[in-house]
Amino acid sequence: MKRLILNFLRSIGYVVVHEPVLRQMQERSSAGENQAAHIANLEHQNAQLSAAINAIESEKADNLEYTGKNLDVSERQFQGLLPLLAEHRNELLKIHFVRDFLASKRYAQLTKSRPFEFAPYNDGNVLENTVKYNKGALEHFLSLDRIRMLLGVVTSIWEIARNAHDRKILLVGPRSETELYSAMAAGFQLQNVSALDLFSYSPLVTAGDMHEMPFADSSMDIVFITCVLSYSRNTSKVAAETVRVLKNGGFVAFIEPIHYDFVPSENKADLPVAYSGAIDLGKDSPHWGSVDDVLRIFGDAVDTVPFRCEASAPYDGMGLNISTVFKIKK
């Protein structure tokens, strides 16, 4: 993995140490070099490598996901990455920066060559301005990757982990291709990953409505519902559709912000824009404040619940979410 990272850094123009440190130590020690000067030189080269990695980490963590700046990727950089991705795809996609890098380039290419596709939907089922809000958010938060908060939990379930490469999964509301890359990094095969959203720029994401999923009965092993059920005015319909497309014994992986009424009063003024912006998410969205509230929507279809996490305090500025993974029975 270290060599893959170094090769990736070289491919996008970062200068890093070319020789293994251990080999330098052996060669220079045998030549009788002054030990202090030798150590100082190694420290300098290690500092070069650390600076290169830190520069990438800074771009990735601070500027991409949280301040809303999408990654500017040159054609040279992208072409340098492709051979490495072809040979070591799953390993490299485990690096968040690589996923952002690929998603940015794909977005730039695809939006130039094909128009956005928008799915028809029933206004009575979907909150007003849902598409407008999320399409605008896509252009600023292309690296949004909500399923990564649940992938570790899902793949720790032995029933899933032992044959993840054969599992068919559905991502509801991914916006971009980024979440598909995260699923691949977790061991799921791209040909087994479906994605559904009300709009799409990508051939990998189907434009469709979660209230009328365009997938066959009992065709999925896992459905990820990540911060999208809050846009529904008919959550029982979404639950019924989710159960319909899942196989008997399939899993739902769920994360959502709690309803505005359940947010502590001292924190309401600091809520993210999603709670009070164009769609009034959290005020007009479904009324839940706990995992049990969500499980009740799925009713008798809920079997076992291997994971549950309630909204935690104190408020951290990123919203108050509940999350759960549960098995369904049909």
C-alpha cells in the first residue's frame, strides 16, 4: 500500500523519495559516511515525503469535503492515475483523496458530454425544492460520501463480509459517483452496485424515485438509505419499496438527521443549512428522534437489529444523526 501511495503521488506531480530508506542506510554506512550527516540527510528526505503527503491530506480533508471546493484535476494528472487504478483499483479507492480525484474528473467529463437526467416524481411524496437543493449541493460537495459512515458496520457483519463481492447493493440518493467508489473499496463489485437518485449526470446512477424504485422484487441484498428519507412525505411508501426490492434476509443500512423538534433548543440556531434552507429539512421532514421511530416505519418487516446509534450530544456542528443497520424478513 505504501508503494501504491508513492506511485500515485508521483503520477500527479509530487516529488518524493525514490530509494528505500533502509537501502540508503546500508549503502552509506558501508561507505563510512559520518553517521550524524547521514541521519540528517534521511530526516530531510523523510520530511520531503511527509510534506507531500500532508499537502494532499490538507487539500483532501480541509478544502474538499467541508468547505465545498471540488478538486481541480488536470488531464495530465488524470492520465497518470489511470494505469495505477486499472492495476490496483480497490486498494487505491480506499484512499479518500483518490475517490475525490476520480469523481471530480468523471464529473467534469460527463457533464460536458451528456445532459442531466431528471426523474418524474409525485409532488405529494417529495418535499418541495428537493431536486433544486440537492443539485446545487452536488456542485459544491461532489466528494460527499455518507455511506462510508455505515460501510464499516455493514462489512463487520459476518453474513455480509464472507461474500461481499457477490452481494447486490442499492445506494439511494448518492448524488455523485463518489459513494459507488466507497462501496468498491469496501469489497463490493461495481457490477453489483446500483444507485438511484432523482437526478443523474452519470450512467452509473439511475434517475428514479425511491417511492417507485425501478428494480425487480427481491433483487437486492443491502439497501443504503443515507440522509434521503428526510425528503419524503410518504415514508411508509419508501419502506414498502425498500422491502420489496430486498431479498428475504436482506439488510437496510440507514442514517438520517433527527427531526427539528428533537434538536436541543440551545443548538437550533447553529443547525446546518439543510435544516432551515431551501427545503426546510428537519422542520417539514418526517417526525423522528430515535432509531425506534424509524424501525416503526418498517413495521413487521424488521427482523434483527445488529447495529443502532442514537443522536449524540453535545451538538458538533455537523447535524444530529441517528443510524442503524437491520435485517428484514418477508
